[in-house]
Amino acid sequence: MKSVAALLLMGMLIFWTELPTGSAWSCPPVRITCAIPNPPNACYSDHQCPEFQKCCPSYCGRRCRSHPSALSI
């Protein structure tokens, strides 16, 4: 009986660690970078961006970005 409870607890812990965090999307990869050694950043964390935006690396510094599907509306 104890082994069944232990397996159930382990399964719940594994499921809990797999749950997504606050956002369901991640920043897109940056393929081009600028030549400025220390480009200015418009943000440093997601908390500095408007709601539903993330602070992502861009081609030159960090910028607030909207979800990619929101741009196609």
C-alpha cells in the first residue's frame, strides 16, 4: 500500500513540474545581431513590459514583444 502511495505521489510531482509557468510562449530566436558592443535595452524583465508581452532579446538589445499570433490579427 505504501508503494502505491509513493508512486502516486511521484507521478503527481512529475506532472506538477511539467506544467507551464505563467506564459505559454517563449521568445523567438535571434538570427541577426547588431555591431554595437552594448546595445541599449528597452526592458530587463517581463515585469517592465505591458500585459501579455515579454522582454525578449532582439537584433539589438532587449525589447518588449507581443505573442507572435497576436501580430497576425
